[in-house]
Amino acid sequence: MRQPNSSPTHGRQPQEHENYPVHLIGRIQPHGVLMELHGAELHIVRVSQTIQNYLGASPADVLNQPLSAVLDPIALAAVQQSLSHDTNRPSHLTLSVSTPEGMKPFDGLIHQLNEQIILELEPVGDRSTAEMVALHDSVRQAIARLRQIQDVTTFLQAAVEEMQSLTGYDRVVIYQFDEKKAGSVVAEVKPFDDIAYKGLHYPATDIPKLVRQLYQRGMIRYVANLTAPQVELVAPDLPLPKAPLNLTLSTLRGVDSCCIEYHQNMGVMAFLVIALVKSEQLWGLMACHHRTEKYLAYPVRSACEILGQFVAAELVSKVNEEELGYFNRLKAIQSDFVTAIAGAEDFKEALIHPEPRLLDLVNAHGTAVCLDQDITLIGNTPTLDQVRALLDWSMTEIDQTVFHTDCLSNHYPAALAFKESGSGLLVLKISQLRRYLVLWFRPEILQTVNWAGDPRSSIHETQDGQVLLGPRTSFRQWQETVEATALPWKAAEIESAENLKNAIVGIVLNKADELAQINLELERRNQELDSFAYAASHDLKEPLRGIINFANIIIKRYGESLDEAGVRRLRTLVKLAQRMDTLVDTLLKFSRLGQADLHYRQTDLQVLVQKAIDVLLTGREGDDLEPQIDIPRPLPTVDCDQVLISEAFGNLLGNALKYTDKAQPLIEIGYLTPEEQRNKGWREISQDYPLGAVFYVKDDGIGIRERHFQNIFRLFKRLHEQESYGGGTGVGLTITKRIIERHGGCIWVESTFGEGATFYFTLLGGSDCFSQALAE
Ligand code: ADP
């Protein structure tokens, strides 16, 4: 911001400007006298030419003289005493100095830097005690008023107002520095007829390093009249020409030519700048500008310094409070999310509704929620295609759970195309395996700058439109530094994103725990049910056999004494009882299946299936045409319970032969490798082959309507009359399903009614793995 002593890059390269040695300028402002002193006697070894104006002596008169030549003994003693203290910062003394008009009071500022002792004198002028008291009162009142304000923005605005009323400068502004040390005007009082600087930004390079360091130490800078000719320092060239004096801590230090030009272009002739140092960091500057020359007595400058220190100290607590408030707001949003996600049926809905919540969580302008192929965009985001490409990049290039940048194009050059919405990116990977991500976007800073009436158009320009050395150029330079850059993500915001992931994972894990608990309970109940079914069917068998036997005995022994209807009814009784016996048998078998351990063995399925076919075909002897059963390629060898898998294949094959109208049914038995499953558009059950194979039995029979795809696996569920298609108990598929599930796999059917059916099954992947396989 080319404030006091800063000098713009005018005529200098930026690097040169940044490192410009303002402390070796070798000149002072003319409103005082500067002396370099040496040794115990405090000999004057260098002096400003202004000594003539204020003390009536020429440099030659005083050079190499002890300080006692110009100060009375009391003043001299005061100087010597102050030198015995820590003089790292100038200390103030009121000194009586001999002038052509007699002894006059001067404000003396003395400091020592390494070996170098500097005394600066400014005439006191007329200063009444009443004025001093009034000054203290003003500062006290200002502090009392400022203390009551909580909100940081209002506080800063009040601070510039108080500073103006204390000093009477035309304009007072506060600059705030960001993380990259660039500044912006955040508070301002100005003459009503002058342009506003509020909202203007300046690049970090505007302030030379040394000046920044001085401000960092809490120094103030006072320039009374930029146009007043600056004054040389005089020192004898003998015995050696002297090195330039280090004016780092000098109050009268001269002003760099670029700084003069810069301020003159703003119409400023005098200024005072007070550093705002918060937690040992240069938080900002309070700058006072005046259109004409302005002299400020030392006590007023000192009062300003105190006010500045108070503002900085208060800032610490106010900013901390504001940050704490923000942190708490983020925490509240996070807990809102936890409640919403925990109670929601649909996880995505809980994430994206109400819409601003996900944006507020990290203070973003746009967000993309990606759950596999499902992408939802909210707020100001890049286009869907751009987001898709960015997601691909995030999946491959980002390893960590949370990634953030305020300049995405540095990592992902294609982001330049959407810098308006996505210069900043925060990525949260919810799952490392699945494509579950949340992306948050922040726009380029330039899009969010509060222009306050567009400062670009309100800054001075020469008549011919030439760009001047001044805020406009600075602003332009700053714009270049923030191109494609967004406001950085705060630690609290990044933590917010991390907490969201933890909440999601926690809730999902909790739900998984709940499910596991339910499954355990279910398993226990199933076992109870199995043992009940087993016991019941076992116990039913005996009386049933008794009924059948006794009914047969009655028919045999007493058949002749019964009429025809009586015998018929008895025969029906036997038939019904036999049927019941078959049903009890299947129930018994079914319940045993739930209890028995599996006997895993390496099994050549080709051999197993071939045997099952032989058994079935033997049972069909006498039928007209032999069915055509194809096995396009030999079936693999897998680890399974031979007996049970043989029964499963037997049931499926049996049904394929039964449920057909064809004279010569066509049946195919085969399998799909993981790769073939993918080619089919499914997500493969597992990469593992052969266990991850999907087996199938396909027929060209009567087929099944889609609405029965699930029903047919239920116990005793038949789609046909008991006697049609060779009759059945409606238990075969239930048993098959149980066998498959006991192996850890799943079974499902695909069919076009009237054209045939294909039963698929797997031996791993879980009992509903088909829904995942087909979901692709
Ligand atoms: P069932 O012992 O009656 O054959 P399943 O449990 O094996 O009992 O089959 C249940 C029902 O599913 C059958 O009644 C039949 O309607 C239907 N079904 C089973 N397999 C096929 C198939 N390959 N084609 C057409 N329908 C079938």
C-alpha cells in the first residue's frame, strides 16, 4: 500500500523495491534536528543541517564538540540517564536547549542502535497543561467507547473515527493484512467530497521488508510535510568518510521519492501510520492522511500510539471471540448433520437438504455430492462435465481423506476454465473404495471482493488517462496476484469436513452394528425354528404312519363290509396322509439343512452335474424324446459341499425339465467368469475365480412372470396346480436357495414369460449379492 516510507516499484524492480534500504536514506525531515553522538562524553559526530535553524549554530560549530556544548547540565544529565536504560526504542525527554532566543524546551528522542547513539530534537511550541489534560481525556473516552463494541467491523470503524477526532487528519483508514501479507482497506473515515478507498486491495510487495519489520515492532511513522525539502546529515570526512547512518529507529527519517510521489498522487501531503500488532504479528495498519502539511506534537503522536496499542490489544480478544463464535456455529452445523444423517432413511437427502447446510459447513459457495454415478450440484459450481472430470482426477490423484487448496489450477490446470466458481477446492473422500466424495468450491477472490462502489473507477487518474503511481496501480498488481485464487480454507473448516466424514462413518458403523445384532437374533430364532420344525415333523411322522397303516388295514380287513363310497373315502384318506408324509419329509429335510454342518471338498462340478443329469434322465425313461442338455465348456472345480450342491443342481435341472411344454426341451448349464460378468454389464461378484463364478441353468420352458421372481423361492410356493407339470411340493427352490446361502452365495432368476428361464447362483458374495451385481 506504499504507505509511509514504502516506495512503489516505480523505477525499481519489485524485488529491489521489496528489499529497498529505507533506513540508509541519509536525509531527515526538516521539522527537527538529528545528532549522532559518540563516546562517554557524547561527542557530536554527525548532525543535520537544521541545527542552524533551531539552535542557531552551524554544523561546523558543533561537530566533534561534546553534547554539553548545546545542552544545559540538567538536560545533559537527563540524556545520560536515559541512555543507561534500555534504549532499543526511542525514549522521550523534555529538554531545555540553548537557542539564539535563549533556553527553549524541545521534545528529545534518544535511542541507541548497536554503537550508534541518536538524539532527535523537535521544538515544543506552545503547549498548555490544559491541552495535555484534554488530550488524556480524549484518549480515555475513546478507549471507553471502543471497549463497549463487540463486533469487529463496527469496532474498527469506531477506531478510525476516534483516531480522526483525536488528530484531526482528513482521512483515517485501517488496512488489514491477509495470510499472504496482502492488505485491504476495512474501515475508513474520509472527507465527504473525496473518493473512498474502502474495499481496495494491495499486494504484499507494496511494503518493503524493512518497513514491515519496523511496523511489526510496533513503530509509528510520522511525516509532517512530504513537500518540505529534506535535510542532509553532515559529518567530517576525516579520518574516513562515514558510512550512511542507520535511521531505522529515527523519528525524523527522510522519505523515499517513490513514497512521496505515491502520496502526492493521492493528494496527500502529511501522514501518520500506527501499526496494529496482534499476537506479535502485524495484523494491520491505521493510516491517517492529510491534504495539507500537518504537524503533530509529540504528546499527540504518543497518545495515538497508545490508542493504536489499545485497538490491537482489543482486537485479540474480539477476533478470538469472533473466531470462537464461527467455530461454534460450524460445530452446531456438524451436530445438525449427525442428527439428520442418523435419523434419515436416505443418506443423500440428509446430506443435501436443506441446501445451504452443506455449504455453511465449510463456508463454501458451491458443492458437489458424488455417490457413485449419482452427482448432485448445489450453489455456484463448475458444470456437471467439469465436476465429473475433477472427480476422476480426485479419485486417482488424491490419497488423503481431506484435500484442500486455495489455487486449484496449481494442481489441476484444467481448473482455470472454471476459476470463477472453483478456484478453491476442498475434497472429502467418504470412502476409499467407493466413489463417495463431497467437493466444496470457492470462487476466485476477485469475484467476492466488496468493491464498495468499485474502487477501480474511483481512483485518481491523470487528465490524459495515464496510470499513476498510486492505489490504482497497486490494486491492479494485487489483482494479478490473486488470479485463480480463492480465500484459503480455515483450519476450523477443514476440521468440519473431517468431522462430517467421521459422523458418516460412525453412523454407518452403528447401523452395521445394529444390523449385525439383528442378524444374530435372527439366526438364533431361525435355529430355534429349525429345531422346532425338526422336532415337530419328526414327531408327526409316527402318528401319520399309524394313520396310513390303520387306514390300509381297514380297507384290507373290512373293505368288503363297507360300501363303495366308504372304501373310496378311506383311499383318499390314505392318499392325503401320504402326501402329508411327503410334506413332513421335506420339512424335515429343510430344517436339517439349517442345522447340519457343511462338508467342504474340492469338487469337480463337471462330474457332479453329469451325475445329476444321469439320475434325472434315468427317472424319465419311457418319455418320447431325450432332452438336449448342453454344457458349453467344462465346469470348474470348486470347494463346496458335494451332496448339497448336487441337490441344488438336481432341483434346478429337474425344474427345467418339468416346467416346459416342449417335446424336446433345450437346457444349458454353464458359468460366467468375473470378466464375463463385467462384460454383461454387472459388477463382478468377486475377482476370485473359479469361486467368484456365476453358475447358471437355462431352459426354454414356460418361463416365470417377473412378479414371481422372488415368490418362487418361498416354502411351499407353487405357481401351478398340484398335479400340473408333474406335480411338486413347492419346496425345491426353497431348499436350493438355502443350500446356496449356506455356502455364502445367492440365487436369482431371469426369465421372459413363455420363452424360458435362467437360474443364476454364486457360491460367495452374500445372500443378496445379485442386487449389487445387477445394480451396475
Ligand atoms: P416345485 O417342487 O413345485 O417344483 P419349486 O420350489 O422347485 O417347487 O418351484 C416353485 C415354483 O416355481 C414352481 O411351482 C414353478 O411354478 C416355478 N418354477 C420353478 N422352476 C421353474 C422353471 N424352470 N420354469 C418355470 N417355472 C419354474
